[in-house]
Amino acid sequence: MTKINNFCLRLIMGIFLLFSCSLLNAQNTCVFNDSFESNTLNALKWWDVNTINPLIGNSYLILTSNLTQNTKSDIQSLPNFNYCCKLDIIAKSSHWASGSINKTDDTSIGLEMYYGKGCHDGIVITNGVLGILRAFPIEGNICSGDPIYQKYIPIPNWNILRKNMNKYSFIWTKKRIDLIINDSIIVLHDSISIDSIPNRAMKVRLNCNVDFDFNQGVTADTLWIDEICVKSLIYKKNSMKITAKPTDWHNDVLTSTGINVEVGDKIVITASGTWNGGGGDVGPDGGTQSDFQSLVRTAHLGALVGRIGRNDTAFMVGHEKTFIAMKRDTLFLGYNDNMGKCDNINIGSCYDDNKGILSVDVTVNDICLSNGISENSSLDNVKIYPNPTRSIIIIEITQLTKENILTICNINGQELIRQQVKDSKIQIDISNLTSGIYFVKLITDKTVEVRKIIKE
């Protein structure tokens, strides 16, 4: 793999970022990645839009465009990605420049989604700029780039940068976009309006095209891609102390974490410290009055509890709990005193005679790998409803092809349902699936489409 050797500059800029910027942290693992180690394009990750069959050699994806042969390489990821993600692309181009910065006809890399009839959103590098693409429907559902919201931010020293293999990091959140080159050069930092930020899930797009450059006398371009990685961002974090005293018995005291979660957020709660209960000094997993010790142990209850919404069913945390939010509300945490119903287990009461102090850390990640919920526009080939659902989902497919396969996977990628589709409208019973987020994938001989559903 290519190594970017700008150690001193990265060190200085890293210190600058640490103290003066509020960029969000990314998880260490990629939710989508490809280092192109195989000899062929991974058909489970990429759609070869123009069926060019791009070359892969020496761990590089090589895209080419030749105007004399009327070729254009356009590779798109099969999954879509929501905001609150970080996209790293290590790439270089043989040309990658043109005479106008306000055009996107040239070679480009980044996040982009095309909806048909000229409608597309995107965050891409093209023509020496970071392009923030926003196209809105006008008369007749035909789209055009909106001059108010669509932005083109020049990249400094582009004529020098583009000739080298660089790491381009796109950071896309609900409120801002950043482009960082080689972990040090900040191209954009909190300087565009929220209305300019794309608000739909998008694909990773690698596009090699010289159509516009013909006027510059350029007839060919080559784009080398070394590595792709998409990570989810930790966009909310808080630390707090949970304290209880014996006089607090039966008060069900929960404290707001100050974090408002959204449906689909991944929440990680970790706790440490000592909790004193009837059974002695214990950690976050327990602390029980002796009369209730066997009952509480049987129900696997703990000292630290939480709720999404002040009046929702309490859930046990223990030392650590990771889960996906199924509702939108404020996250509350507190000690398990006398909850009538915990983790949907009716035991009369979840009684815990305890006192002490726990240190609690809460982080919230958006699930970056996604296709949105109920985003069924008139341009989509697949419509799914109701969403969320408790049992039955109805799937309508606008255009069936000769071969149509439908699968449903969990967030870990495990395939749970797979069937051939012969009718344009089908029903699937998912009542036997546990509550959570799932991905419905329609595979045809032309495209692959993915939708996110929630099982309540």
C-alpha cells in the first residue's frame, strides 16, 4: 500500500487540528473498504456502470477514459452511505484538470448519487475543486444545479497535488463538510451553509472522463485508486457521574445525558466504579438487597439502567451496553432502585438497595452504511412500506428484469432471507426477526438496489 510521507507537516497540522478544530472522530474499522488486492473488480462491492471492465494490477484500480474511443469509466459502490461518515480515498490522475472550475464533466472522485433527469447530490473532487453538488427539481421534474446552494471550493496547489498519490478524506456530517488531504491540508472547514449540504444517502463514485477536456486538447486520462475506506463517525459523546444515596430508594432517579438520539443510532454505554449494595461492594453489574438477591440475579439485572425518553421502559446497562436506538428521544441514565419493568421482564419490581458512584461514558455513532428510511421517491425502482413495521413489509418493484433476487440482511451482513422475485408486488413476513435494522437488497441483471428497514 502507498505510504504518504509528509511526517513533519502532518505533525504540525495534527497539533493544530487537536487544539483548534472540532472535527469528529471516526471509528477504527471500515464499514466499506477495498484495497484492490484481487485481479478483478469485486462484484459484491462495485457496479461497473459503463461495463468498461477496469484493470486491477499491483493493488491499484485503474480507470481510463479515451476520447478517440469514446470511453468513460464510471464505478459506483453498491451500498449507499449516510451523513456522519468519513470517506478516505488514496488516488492520483494523469490529468484531472480543466479550464473551468464550475464544471463536473471531468474526472472526479467522492460521494455522489444520481436520481435521473439531471437530479444529483454529491461531494466530489473535480477540476481542481471540491464540488458540493445540489440539484433540485424544476418544472417537469427536470433538475438543474442550484446556483445558490451548489458550491465549488478551489483546492490550493492543485497542479502540484494532482500529480501525486494523495489521501483525500471527505468528512460528511449533518451540519458540515470537510476535505482533508494527506491528513494535514484542510480545504474546507465549516464555511458553507447547511442548505448546501447534501441530505440524502450517496454512493462512492470513481469517474474517469475527459469529455470537457477535449477543448483543452486533452484526449485521455487515467485514474489510479490505491485504497477506499468508509468509516462511521462518532458524532455525540458525553461523560458523567451517576451517584446514589440510601435516601434515594424508590425514587427511580434518572439523569439526562444531554444526548438526543435518532432512530438507527448506534449507542455505546460503558461504566466503571464501585456500587455498594446489600450483597457487598460491586461494580455496575449489580448490588442487591439480600431479600431480592436471587430474584435479581435470575433476571440478570444490574445497578446502572437507562431509558430513551424519561417514561420509556428501562433497560439494564451493566459494565457495557451496545444497541441500536429504535426511537427518537433523550437518553437518560440512572441507578436501578425500584423499576417495575426492566428490559421487558415483568418481575414485580427490579429492586436494588445500592449507593455509590459510577463513571459513565456514552458515545453515539450513526450507522453510515445505509439507504435511508422510507426514502421512496418517484425515481426509485424499489418501494417498501410500511417502514418501520412489526410484521409484514410490502415491496413494489417498478421494473422487473429476467433475473431478480431479493435478500434481507442484518447490520452485520448476515443474510437471513433470500428468494427469487417474479411479481412486481410481493409481501414478506419478518415477524420472526428480532427488533432492529435490516437491509433489503434487490439484485437484478442490471442493477443492485439496497433499502434500510426497521423491524419494531
